[in-house]
Amino acid sequence: MNEDPIDRSGLSRRFWEHKPLTRMTQREWEALCDGCGKCCLNKLEDEDTGTVALTRIACRLLDDATCRCAQYDIRHQFVPECIVLKPENLDSHAYWMPETCAYRLLWEGKPLFDWHPLISGTPESVHEAGVSVRGWTLPEFEIPEEEWEDHIIEEPT
Ligand code: SF4
Ligand code: SF4
């Protein structure tokens, strides 16, 4: 499972350190995703406080062995609400994104972790660092929504 589904070849060295998110090419933007899969876990948001709790209940399309969307290109046919993250909408989504997500880190002005595939050179490093969802999610179709509260977790960081 070493093959990286994201093409990170030929990009400028450490481009994210000198290029603003809004100036990145599409390939650079896509390459920022570390493949952790944590954004595909269901969250519970408290409408009064705005607090977001993460659960181990995964979107129906998440493959928790690869931590990838099983139908990424046509996912909106099955999950119309899935967000298409872009520089223009990052401001309104960063608050619920995982703390280790590269988009959120850069939006907050923070550096990427050494286990990021752009730095380590391998997509396996995100799993080896224990920050991905590999092997521990529950599929949403098996758990009634009223029970999701019982599956709230701390984000693995
Ligand atoms: S949380 Fe961020 S880095 Fe992880 S899979 Fe989602 S978009 Fe990619
Ligand atoms: S549709 Fe795919 S990309 Fe969107 S949340 Fe589900 S698994 Fe993740």
C-alpha cells in the first residue's frame, strides 16, 4: 500500500512555505492533502456553542484501509453534501477541519509535520505516525445517527 494516489512529483521544493494558498496551482493544492481521512469522519456540532466533536463514524464512502474516498470523482452522486475545499471557502471550513490537516495548518500560519508525504516522500508516513483513520472507523450505515454521540473520540494527533 505504498503507492501514493496523489501525484506529488515535480512540484517546487517546499512550495507551501513561500506560496500563499490562494496562489497555488491545482496540483499544489491537491498535493497538500496528507491522506489521513479524518475529514471524512462525521462530526457533531453544538449549535449553541459551535463546538465540534469528532466521531469514529465514517462517511459511507470512506475506505478505512486506504483512508481514501472510494468514489472520489463521482462522490457527489452519493454524498451531495461533501465539501469541495478551495482557497475561497477555507475561511468558513477551517474551524471544523482536523487539527493536523495541512490546509488548516497553513491557514493558521503553522508548518506541516515531518510525517506529511510532501516532506517524508511516502504516503505511509501519515499512517506510521498514527494520525490517520486507518483501521479504526465504524461505517455510518451500521450506527443509527442518534447513537453517534456514543462514538465521540479525541482526534489522533
Ligand atoms: S483532513 Fe485534510 S489532510 Fe487529512 S484527508 Fe482531509 S483534507 Fe486531506
Ligand atoms: S464522499 Fe468521499 S471525500 Fe466526501 S466525506 Fe465521504 S469519503 Fe470523504
